[in-house]
Amino acid sequence: MGRKLLFDKAHIEGIRYYDVYRANGGYGSAEKALKSMSPEQVLDEVKKSGLRGRGGAGFPTGMKWSFIAKPEGVPRYLVCNADESEPGTFKDRYLMEFIPHLLIEGLLISSYTLGCNSCYIYIRGEYAWIPDILEEAIADAKKNGWLGKNIQGTGFDLEIYVQRGAGAYICGEETALIESLEGKRGNPRIKPPFPAVKGLWDCPTVVNNVETLATVVPILRIGGEEYAKYGTGKSTGTKLISACGNINKPGVYEIEMNISVEEFIYSDEYCGGIPNGKRLKACIPGGSSVPILPANLLLKTAKGEPRMMTYESLSDGGFATGTMLGSGGFIVLDEDQCIVKNTLTFARFYHHESCGQCSPCREGTGWMKRVLLNIENGKGKMSDIDLLWDIQRKIEGNTICPLGDAAAWPVAAAIRHFRDEFEWHVLHPEEATKRNYGLAHYADPLEIAAPAAV
């Protein structure tokens, strides 16, 4: 069994409530931080841990915290990004719904470290029932002296506020989230200035994901160096994975980042394999915005090495033969799934969620959706495949925020690895309405080139 740091007490009945959480060691890390450590010492432990942002980008958390500006007399803010809107991702929902005090404790420690006295949880509008759970947990924490004025007699003050979003995917981008928090339309800002210098209400601000902030609690409990012994390389600690699609056991799994993709999909401890004896065709391992990989590139790298569930291994080979761990939204597709239809589904989503601020994204996402719709409905032309490639190339890297890239990458990867399936849709439109392309060669072993003789 893999070691657990976030879900180690998830099985305890009533862990959602303060008394049970406290009786099982809850707020012990916060007590340690506030009563026996300076903010600089806590920051040092986070840096030692090697913790990377769990929202998708994977930026080192300790480094991000160290960037926050500290002008005299200006408040600083911590914002928890709970706008979990990436298709295929639902890990933060589990943490907030079932272990809310773990998040609140993480917010308390993080705010103390950053010198923030006000903290905001910005939660996606579709999680309609979770704000009540968080509000109840915040009230219980305050009643027991963990929030408010002079917390536990340490002289540190903190208030946590819950803000509901209105269902906009774009507000998961940190500057769009800040705009929305300020009561404005959720349009991303041009950077610089970065939020660490000029964020919420033009004050220094740190925006971190739910899982990232919750992970600060076990880091303080066991120490940064001990945490770094979990996982491998620069992928330290554990990671929450939202597994869904054609698997026997969908759900949220906490994995130590030293297992292979094959073990994660097929072992009974995790996904339990693919139903009905079907074969693996493809996978999107980090949420809808990361490149899709065929089975033969998912289970092994282009070098023939086992693909691991780490930041480094999943990105091995770049976008030519690799992908990204992203937010950990692990979507498995079996041999019966249609790549064209799947790509259309994502393209339709990104077109709908584009804020419209940048022309390449506003116009390009709609073009990609319409071209893909033609191919899926039997009206496509061979030139449409090259047109799709050209459109995504002109979107990527040409927008204020990463939504343009998120829309372009799935299309690029689908054409890169599954071009023959797109061509089959164009050449056999009637047949494509009656059956899917099937597994084809996507699970065939890769031919590994022998190293050149010296």
C-alpha cells in the first residue's frame, strides 16, 4: 500500500467535524508553526520539501511564496483557488467536502508564513453544497480559537472568507480569479505586474490551489526533508489523482510519485484495470488541457522506459512524445472510444469558456469547434486536418492567459498521434457514423531505435 499524507485519516468517521479532527492530531501542525517557529522557518521547511503547485503548473511553492512583496503598511492576501473547473479533475472537491479542517489548517499555516491576516477561498459555483461545509468548519475553528484575533494567544490574527464563483472556467486563472473577487468581470490581467507584487486590491497576493495549501500540514508535521523522501527526483511527496473514464474503480487516489502509469491503471490498489476485458487506447493524464497520448506512448516513453506518475516522466519527450501531470485529472479511454469525438467535446468546452478578451482564443476556439464538428458529422475534408493544425498553432502562445494553450494542446496532440483516425473519418464518413475507428495500432509496441555505434 502506498503511504498517505493527506488521506491518512480520511477513513475516520466524522473527520469532517472539528472535535474528531482535533482528537486525531488536527491543528497540531498549526500549533507547532505558530508557537515554536518563525515565518521564515516555516518557509524554509516548505522549500526543503520540494512541494510543487498541485493546481497544474507545478511551480515550486516555497519559491512562489518567497516572491511576495512586503511593503511597509500594505496588507498581504492569501487566496485559495478552489475553482476546480478542469474537466476530469475533482480532487479538491473531495478534500473540501470530507476533510475541510485540513484545508483550514493549511490556510492558517500559510497565512502565518506569508504575513496575511485575511484569506479568501474562491470556490467554483457548481460546488453549490460545499461552501456551507466550509463555513461550518470555519465557524468551528474560530469558536475553538484557531481563527479570529490573537489565535491561541500567539498574537496572530486571521479571518477566512468563502467566495462563490459563478461557474466560469476562466476564473481558475489566478488573475481572472482576483478580478472576480474584486467584483469585476473575470478577465485575466496582463502580467507583469504579477499578483505577488500587485494582486488583490493592488496588494501583494499569493494564489495557491486547495491541495497545495492542504499539503503544508503534513510537511510541518513530518518536516520538509522527510516529506522530500516521498516520491522521486523533483516530484516529491504524494499527489491526488482524479481517475475517471474507462476504468473499473474511478475515484480520487493519493499516490506516492514513484509508481508507474501501468501500475496506476491496472493494479487493484488504484484503478483496477479496464472493464469488460477491453484494451487501453489512450489517456489524458492531467486534465483536459494536457496532450492526449496513445497507449504505447503512455505506458512507456519513446526511449522504451516505463512511464512513471511524476512531473518529469510524463513530460519526457516534450509534446512530441510526452504530456503533463497537470492537475492530475486522469482520463482513460478504451478501444471503443472515438478520438475525434473526444477532441470535439474538449474544443466545444474551451470555446464556451473563452472570456473573449484575446482574438486568437475568441475566434480560434470557435473555428476549431466548427471544423471538428464537420469532421465528426461526415462533412470534413482532408484539408480540414491541416487547417486545424494551423489554427491551434496560431492560438498557442498568443493569448494573455493559458486558456488559449489549453484549447490548442488537445487538438495538436490528437492530430499528432491519431492523424490516421481523423483521415479515416474524412474518407469513410458513412462508416464513421456506424462504428468507431477502434484500437488500430495505438497499443502496438514502439520500435526503439538502437543507439548509434560509437
